Amino acid sequence: MAKHAKATESPDSEFRHDKGNNFYDPDIARTNPEYDDLGVVCPSHTTERRLMTKIDLRVIPVLSVLYLLAFLDRTNIANAAVYGLSTDLGLVSGSNQYNTALTIFFVPYIVSFRDTLKHLSEKAQAPYMAQVPPDSPFDRNHLQESPVSGCMFVFGLVTICQGLVKGYSGILATRFFLGVAETGMFPGSFYLIGMWYKRSEAQKRYSFFFSSTTLAGAFGGLLAAAIGNMNGMRGYLAWRWIFIIEGVVTCVVAIIFFFLIPSFPEDASWLTDEERAYVKARLQADQGRSAAERNISFKDVRTIFKDYKIFIGGFMYFGLIVPAYSYAFFAPGIIKSYGYSAIQTQLHSVPPWATAFGFAMIVAFFSDTLKHRFIFTLLPICVSITGFAILLTVHTNHQLEYAALFLVTSGTYGAMPVVVCWFTQNLGGHHRRAVGTAWQIGFGNIGGIIATYAFLSTDAPEYKMGYAICISFVCLSAASCLTYFVSVWTQNRSRDRAGRDLGLTEWEKTEKGDMSPDYRYQL
């Protein structure tokens, strides 16, 4: 709801003083300037809602398609396996060679996490860019030297190469380089979204972006079912056509996206000067000053990791990554064990993914509407636990088992974007968000390695060990979310009792980030 300035507001002032912070007023000379709910004046020619719609249409669809294709290219190996990838490549039956091919994709993520922390302690970064891992295609240097569209083109090309490999060594090599090409896409995209939206309005955008993974799963199943009819065409089996066609699609979209990749608020040529100033001002009002003008030192990194909440945030995400990737990599094989043909398996993999997308958006809507996160992590997690409990105990009723897959996907993929948004948006100041985001995403993705070995061919068709592993890690995430909620709620209460005026200068508060006595965590 817009608020109007009082008549006593000085027309000669360039800034509006509110709650101890100075906010830029791009049009203070207006007779009745319109303020948003944070007290930041809106540009005279538009409203907050119209401007956010304009930003939504430019930022979110492009990033969502980007991540949809990235997720499709990393998980389509599961669809290819249904069409005989392991047999054609000569993978030893009963061995873990297929699982190893899945695992090697995550090795670049681990190396990236290590290099990110090293980079943060050694290298200066430009304002508003310190939260981006150095290998991310969203780093300003990379935007000039290696555009995001270039990274897309590379992982599309590597996907095509997966369809041309002749043996086990070839699939290992291509999976590794696919991981190299995609590293940084996810944290970079999350960072970019965070540079456009307030904490209270970010969840719907995060969830839509993140839920592009569920759309990728649904689209991948449909496409794989259609490609099944191409088996033997031009001498290639159907599983090879999956990689080739989906890789070509990625390469074509990469060329188009060269002209569409969104920029940062201060660089957005499609916004006016007033609009750019307003976006930056509202973010400062919502999240505090960033301290981006100072380098991140090793001392900063060490100080940040003294806050136990940083570790909790990592385990919140880590616990969900294991079941998420377990489902993405092994769902077609699980569904095939219910007695479906190869093409029917691909088609039956679509509805759980599509349902998960709708569920995640409903969760995001209510989370943003109520401006609350904790309950909307716990409820989806409970749904996921219910699904895994059914799969763990029921092995003769395939209809019930299939229904349980809907609960697993909806719960897991509904909770993940809330967990990431809640934690990253609660990190105040550029130093803490830079290191905290790198930690959560980097550490969390280690769970992908566990996921690749959770479902072994020797455990088929009941996969009791895999389901037990998944339900254990989902419970770990639930416990971590509860611990994090209690921690931030306790600190908010403590700061309310202590008051805001503790004799700290504005510079000291900026350096503390979300540890400042003025900062209040979102629950």
C-alpha cells in the first residue's frame, strides 16, 4: 500500500531519514511523492507493482529457462538409462559404473566450492558482485570474457557429445566436463534474483526459478517418450538421440539468450535512471548496506564461520539435496520396476514432476503472503517424509507406490527453494552473504555424491537402502530448519530487549551485517 509524504517534508532534502538509515529519494521535488511500504519514494512515472512486473518479465523467465535446460542436461541420463545406455556402453551388470558416471558430475562443484572460499579471501570484487562465486558466469569479469550464453552453449555441446560416446571412459569424461560447464549457474542465478527483490517478495520468484527443475523433469519425460520412436534412426539408439536433441536445443537457446540475459540493476539499460535508483534504494532499506566497497579478507571468512547459523544453513540444504537428486537420477528406473514399458515409463515420469511444480508455487505464494518461511519448510518436508515412508514399507501395491512419488517430489522440491531463500536472504551485508551463499550451495551439493550411490542396481526393485537414506536426510533437513528457526527467533527477541542504540556507528553496523543489533531476521 503506497504512503504519501507529509506536508512538512523538506523539498530541499536529497535523502529521507528513516529508522537510522538514509534512503535515496529520486524525485523529492514532487508535490505528493508516493512511498512504498519501506518508505522509499517510487519514481513519478510508475508504481512499485508496475515496475516489479516489468522486472519479473525480463529477469525470471530467462533465468528459469536457463536453469531448466541446465537441469535437463544433467539429469537426462536417467531417461537414457531406460533405453539401454548401460548395455550399449558395456557397463558391467551389477557394478557401480553407472553410479560413478553420475557422481563425477559433482566433482567440479567441490573444487568450485574450495576455490570460491579461497577467492573470497584473496580477491577484491566490484560492488554488488561479491556474493557471486568466482567461477560463476554471473561474475562481472566473466560477463565480459565468457558470457552466460557461452556457458550454455558449452554444456549443450557437451550434452551432444554424451550421445556420441563409445564406452565407459567416454561417459565419464563428458559427465565431468558437463559439471565444469554448469558450475556456478545455480548460485549465480540465485544471487542475481536477490539483487532485484526484497526479502518479503523473493520467495515466489525463487520458487518459480527453482521449480524450473520440476518442469525440466516433466519436459524431459515427454521428450524422451517421443524420442523413443526414433530408436535406430540413422544408426543411433534412442538413448543417444535424447542427448543429441536436447543438447542441440540448449545450443540454439544459448545463441538466442546472448541478447536476452538480464543484467544487474545498476547496469540495466532497459530501466530509467530513476527506476535503477529506486531498485537499489529499496534493497538497501530492506537488507541494509552491503559494505561492498571493502575486500573480503581471510579474517572475514573466519569470523563468519564462527556463527553457528552458517553451518545450520548448509545442513538445511544438504539434507534435501540427497533425496532431490536421488529422485532425479533414479525415478525412471524405479517407475520401470512397476512393470511399465520403456516409453510408458517415460510418460509416467511426467505427472509427479508437474505436480511438484504446482505444489511449490502454492507454497511460495502463501510463504510470501504471510511473510513467513519456517512453517513452509516444515510442511513440505513432512509431505516428503510421508512419501518415502510409503515407498520404504510398501512393495506390492504399485499404484500406491506410484502415488507416493507425487508426495516425494512435491515435498522435496517444494521445500528446497524456501530453504535457500530463507537462509540467503537472512544474510545481511555483502561479506556474510558472499561466504554464506557459497557455503550453503557448495556444501549442499556434496549431497549429490551421496545421492548417486543411494540406489544401487543390486537393491532393485525394492530399494530399501535408498529410501532409508533419503528419509534420513530429509529428517536431518527438518531438524536443521527447526534449529535455525529457534536460533533466529531467539536472536530477534534478544535484540528487541537490548534495543537498537548500542553506541555503534553506521560503519560498524554495516560491517556486522545481519549480526548488527538493528537487523531482524525473517522467520
